[in-house]
Amino acid sequence: MLVEVLHLLTTPIPWAHRRRGYLRESVLLLSRSRRCRAAWAGHLAESRAAVIAACAGLERRRVAVVLGSGLLQDVPLAHLAARFDAVRLVDAVHLWPARRQARAYPNVTLVTADLIPGRDGADSLAALCGSSDVDFVVSANVLSQLPILPLDRPGFVPPDLGARIVAGHLDGLARLAARVCLLTDVEQVEQDRDGRVTDRIDLLHGIGLGTPDRTWIWDLAPFGEAARHLRQQHRVQAFLDWRGP
Ligand SMILES: C[S@@+](CC[C@H](N)C(=O)[O-])C[C@H]1O[C@@H](n2cnc3c(N)ncnc32)[C@H](O)[C@@H]1O
């Protein structure tokens, strides 16, 4: 609890991002990732392996951009920093543990930006990763997260907002010239202790992705984390060379 308060008080973050709730969400994610370290290990290892496979064989390795770099748990940072001239880590918020990791590499920089399509400019992805020296882009388990806070805000929320945000990010990725590695959870399945499915949530709001190169299960909330007799698992998909749905 004390650690969470310290992060909330000391993390450098633009006021607009703090007001929209990104700092709070990131601190909660950090705490949960520590509680669920063992349960998340497989998912994080699969994600890092997919990124490493996706950038293998690239002819040019100038700039790599990681969208939704967050806590850097699913990002093989040492691998990217060793292979690319420069690595840019993009997120709405960078907590101190990620800042410390990034500082260990002189060619890694942090970019604080809102990835909601249209919010920080007409096409934020083109601005962040559209320059001709960017050879590799990773969308690192951020796609399903993008609609969460906008859908949670008070007042009228257009019914298609989630789908528009998801589609906007995918369209932005598909327009990039660089090789794009897309990692995303697509579905949440809630089960009781007898294995009965009690709930299913489409995390991409009806947007289909096609056939992934790899797929695995992320044990997001094992029994006892969100509820004593229920667990939540996410189905994750990896596309090593995303070119659009
Ligand atoms: C599940 S985490 C991704 C995991 C992350 N790659 C890691 O290794 O910790 C989702 C990330 O998306 C970021 N995020 C969510 N909405 C965002 C937005 N609108 N703009 C930028 N980043 C956003 C969060 O801050 C968080 O770091």
C-alpha cells in the first residue's frame, strides 16, 4: 500500500494522463503482477519469445518502437537494445521500475504518449512510428487496454466507442511500413472450481483478427485473486508480421 502511494506521488506523468486514470491503473497492474508472479510467468515468457521471433531476420535494425511498453515485463528489452540502434518505449505512464530498467541502456528512450487514435493528434501511430528509420514496431498487449478507461468515464459513452478505438489502433498499425508484431489478449473466460464457464468477455469489442501465428492462455486472475472460487483467464494471440485484418 505504501509503495503504491509512493508511486502515485512521485511518478512523473502529464496531468491529462493522471486525470484520465493511467497512473492509478499502472500502479494497480504493478501490484497485481507481483501478487500473480508465478501465474503470469508463462504469458510473459511467451510474449517475449514472440517479439524475439518477430524481429529475427530483419534486414535493417535501426529504430524499434514498443507501444504499451508499461512495466516492461513482456518486453525483451536487453534483446532489442542489443539488436537495434535505438529503442523507443511508448506508454501513457512509465513507473520507476521501468524507468530504471530503461536507464541501463544508452540507446533506449521513453516516450510518454496517449495511444488512443485521434486523441494526441490525427494519427498518433504515424507520428510515433511512421518515420522511415523505424524498422520494427511491437504493440505489446495494449490493444485490449485502450478502450477500458474511455468506456469507464462518466456520462454518455457511444455504444461503438470500444470497437472504434480497437479498429483505429489496428488500422494505424496496418499503415506502418515497419514490420509490426501484434500481441494482444482477445477474450476473457471466467471459470469456477468445477471448470464451468461462468462468463466470457470479448476484449476486442467484436473486431476479429484472423488466424494468429501463436496463441496461449494468460492466467490473469487465479482463484483467490479477483474472487475466491472464480478464476479469469485471457486468450492471447501473437501476430509476428501484422498486416491488418
Ligand atoms: C497490460 S499493460 C501491457 C503490458 C506491458 N507491455 C508490460 O510489459 O508491462 C497495458 C499498458 O497499456 C498502457 N495503456 C493503456 N491505455 C493507454 C493509452 N491510451 N495510451 C498509452 N498507453 C496506454 C498502460 O499504461 C499499460 O502500461
